[in-house]
Amino acid sequence: MTGPAVTTDGTAVRIRGLRRVFGDRAVLDGLELTIRRGEFVALLGASGSGKTTLLRILGALDRADGGEVLVPRARTVVFQEPRLVPSKKVLANVAVALPRGRATRQRARTALTEVGLDRHADAWPATLSGGEAQRVALARALVRAPELLLLDEPFAALDALTRLKMQDLVGDLCRVHRPAVLLVTHDVDEAVRLADRVCVLRDGQLVTDEPVTVDRPRDPGDPAFASLRRRLLTDLGVHPATPLSPSSPHPPLTPLTPLTPLTTGAH
């Protein structure tokens, strides 16, 4: 069952025994997850583990085959691609599908100001950079005042510097607007940098659900950050060869074991 959540205990999302089956494979198999109002949860997992399937079910873009899914009525999705309407200017893209009128235009302009694009209201999408287009997509999501914000790898197509700036922007805006957030990502550092909790999805279930207690602003060089990164990488099946240090922000590669030379001889 999927439906709007009506709770009095501060819960925004409640998932119990969720199943989603494709053919003979259960991508989600008895999954349990709760997200509180205002909480930011990051979801990690290998490709094909069911992360985006879960997000799509929460966003009413896919169905569940079993279990209970309770979600708020007001929810929006930001995808990896901005998905702007090329024939509409930036302000109209932010307000797309909303009731027309002065109040809506003002809300859209306020949302653009929050993402730093108030001067681009009359620009065409084709003139925007990748980061600017994704900020428009974020403004379009936030102008709807969602109780649940679903982020499907929204920074994956951006360059490294723009990605960091977008992470900071999303973190700041979510602390102001306080929606429940589910971020699907492959980036462990991104998950630790942004989330209140980090979950790892494997074999259809959550094998990790851990609060992030690293002090903000979160520095990858912080030993607590590095320690949590190591644990999450291990849960993802990635085993660093040596412990990470503050000066080594990424897991070192494990050297290959030398091959034993073949002995040749007469047969």
C-alpha cells in the first residue's frame, strides 16, 4: 500500500516490508525505513541495488509489489538531469504547472533568489551552465514547499567544483526549509558531508542505517569523517588496503598480487 502519511510522531516517511519485483528478482525485499520530518537521509548502494527504484516508489513514479509505504502528499523530485522545458524561460520553468498569478510569480522569484539566480529569471534554459540549470531544478522543487524532497543523484553530471558548491547550497536550503530528504548517491563523501543518517542498500534490504555524528562543517580530513567513510566503503564491498589518513581523502588501491611465473618445459 502506498499513500499519504498522516502521523503525529514527527514521521514523514514510513516503509514496512517493501517489495518490488522485476521478473524473478526482488530488487527490494522486505525493506524497512523511517524518515522523520526535517531529517536528511542519504542512500548508498551499488548500481542496480534498487536505490532509484525506492526513490521512484516514494515519488509515485513506480509501484510497490508488497508492503506499506506512507509518504507526505507534498513531495518533489530533483533528477540527475535538470529536465527544464526549453521553450519556457527560467522563471516560467520554476513555476511550471503551478496556478498562474502574481503570487505564484513572486514565489518563483523568491525561490530563484534562494538559489542565486534571481538575475536569470528571463534567461532561456539553453543559455545556462549545468550547475545553473540544476539550481533552477532545485528552485522548481522548493517553490512547491515539499514535505519530502527526493534527490536522485542530482550532482552526478556536474564538475567537481560545481558539485561541492551545489552540495553546500542544498544543505543550506534544506536546513532552512526543513523537508524530509532522501538523497540517492554513489558518492560516499557526498553522503557523509550532507546527511543526518546514511543507509546502505544491498540485496534488497538496508544493511546499514547509521547517524552521522561528524561535526559541521564536515571536513573529509576529519578523523571521524574518514572513519565513517571507511565503514561505509566496507559495507559497500570496497575494502581499502590501508587505513585512511586525513591527507588521503580517497581509499588507496589494493596492489595486485604478483603472478607466479609459469615453468616451461618439454611435453
